[in-house]
Amino acid sequence: MDRRTRMENFVIRKAKIGDVRAIQDLIMPYAREGRLLPRSLSELYSRIRDFFVCEDNGRIVGCCGLHIVWEDLAEITSLAVNKEFHGRGIGRSLVQACIEEAEELGIPRLFVLTYEEEFFRKLGFQIVDKNIFPQKIWVDCLKCPKFPECDEVALLFNVSAPQESS
Ligand SMILES: CC(C)(COP(=O)(O)OP(=O)(O)OC[C@H]1O[C@@H](n2cnc3c(N)ncnc32)[C@H](O)[C@@H]1OP(=O)(O)O)[C@@H](O)C(=O)NCCC(=O)NCCS
């Protein structure tokens, strides 16, 4: 299936192996600010099938991963949009692409751990208690410099439920 979505001059598509360094370049400035987990090239190569990217005339300006955790749960990871491109709907479109893929895969629930609570609420995610999730989700957190003092908010999205758009 062709997963390309167009808006303005942007194309949202599944990532390719050749996008990995550009994805890391997007993530790392936010990782240095403590807003995203850093990702090694090795992790990104092994997780490349998780990723969608946003391309602007051949330049990768946004990325987002859908990481499957269990039969009924996946995580939105490494959502990053180049600062020059904020506020143009790219973040929303990347998350929407992940939601659509989760729906196709039959995964009913998506979660995210984030500081961007308002952004995800606008997309239909709801705040939940972090403790409702299985221990498996904390594997990545062991790599976080803030572990175990996590101050991120957990939000959940029900893939099959009707959503209000804003
Ligand atoms: C969060 C982020 C991905 C948003 O990307 P973006 O492309 O600027 O977002 P969009 O333009 O798609 O915004 C969609 C909606 O969310 C709103 N929004 C965007 N960022 C927001 C924020 N930080 N707080 C509140 N609302 C926000 C927009 O105003 C827009 O609302 P509207 O539809 O009512 O106009 C981007 O700011 C980013 O890369 N942040 C740094 C990395 C990060 O924190 N990622 C999240 C980790 S899980």
C-alpha cells in the first residue's frame, strides 16, 4: 500500500534505511534539551521500520516512530519536527500516520510519554496514570538520564474509538 500523504509541499512516508542519519539529526537537538530520548544509529537502524518521516523537497524535516510493545499496545516514540517547520501540521500528520498504521495492524491502544501534553490532547490522546502500563514499556526508560525520576506525562489513544478533531 502507498502510505504517502501530501500536505503543502510535504510528503509523509515510511522511513527508509537511508533516512537514519537525518532522523538522528532531528532527534539529537531535542535529546540534548532533555525533551526526547537520545537514539544511537544502531537503535535507529534496528527500529527503522517503526518510523514515518516528513520530507520537504527531499529534506527530512520530521519523524515519528510507532513501536509495538504487546498485542494490544504500541508507543509513539521519537516525534521530532525541525524547529523551522513547527506549527505547520507536520507533527499532527506524523502522529496521524502512526494511528492509521496501528489501526491497520489491529493494535487498539497507543500511548506516549511526553512533555507535550497539550499537543497530544489536541490529537485525541487522554492523560492516564503511568502505572497502568505493563513493565515492558519501561525498557526504554532505563536509558533515560532522568530514570527513575520520570516527570513526563503518559497519554493514551484508543485507536478504534471515534475521535474529535480540533
Ligand atoms: C511537539 C511537536 C512535534 C509539534 O510539532 P508541530 O509540527 O509543530 O505540530 P503541529 O503543527 O502539527 O500542531 C498540531 C496542533 O498542536 C498544536 N501544538 C503544537 N505544538 C504544541 C505545543 N508545544 N503545545 C500545545 N499545542 C501545540 C498546534 O498549535 C496545532 O493546533 P491546532 O490544530 O489547533 O492549530 C514539535 O514541537 C517538536 O518537535 N517538539 C520537540 C520534540 C518533542 O517534544 N516531541 C514530543 C515527544 S513525544
